[in-house]
Amino acid sequence: MSAIEQYTRDDVFNLLRDLLVELTDNRFEDIRENSLIYGELNLTEFDLQRIVKQIGAQIELDVDEMLAEVANEQIVTVADLLDLIIDEKDLG
């Protein structure tokens, strides 16, 4: 079993939330699945790429594939990003 298979959706959300707090000025309690990436959390494309790289490295996902998906997908909410990560986990 790979490291990613050990993570639940809640585990991945908590990792994502921790990274968002660490890499941005957002507070932990302000980050929900329905939080808007660009509106409420004020992330930039660069922030999103940096977060994808870090979480992908932490849970052993193909970061290049995820970055391509982020560029092609309409990532609006934290849940959209979480779904993308979970999809990559399930496909990997």
C-alpha cells in the first residue's frame, strides 16, 4: 500500500488546510471546503501551484500531472482542489 492510500478525504483536507495556513495569511478556521480559492482566500496562481507541489510531494502524487490538471480545470473552491487531489490519488 502506498503512502497516499493511507489517507482519507478528511486527512487530505486537513493537510491542505495546514498548507494553506502555512503558506498564506489565512487562518485555519477560515478555510472550509466551500471557501473560494481566489475570492475568500485571496490566493494567486503562484500560491495554488506552490500548494499543489507541496501537497503532491507530501502524499506522493505526480506533481507535474496535478499542475497540468490545475491549469486545465476550473478550480474555484477548496473542495475543487481537494477533489482533484483525491482523483489523482484514486488514479495513481
